[in-house]
Amino acid sequence: MNIAEIRDKSIDQLDDELMKLKKEQFNLRFQKASGQLENTSRIKEVRRTIARVLTVREEKSKQG
């Protein structure tokens, strides 16, 4: 998900997206620990997307 798509969402949608990404991050960590993770780069992508969502959410909450 790119930054333009994230900026188009409302705060509620960002909260939902954040919950979904956190669950995916947990599942990826669990798969990595059990040796079942094939695409290890997905962990990095999810982590950075979480940071983007949090940044945009903070910007929107400060604006009003």
C-alpha cells in the first residue's frame, strides 16, 4: 500500500487497517519462529506500512 492510498483513508479506516496489519505482523512472526515463512521480505513491508499508517493517522489527528 502506498502513501497516497493511506492518505485517502479516514481515521477510522486507518485504525482498521492498523489492526489488520498488526495481526498480519503477528502471524508472520509466528511463521518465522516455526520455520514456515517463505517470503521473509513481507515482514519488512508490513513493518514499514504500519509506520506509514501511524504517521498519517497522527498527522490527521493533529489537523482536526
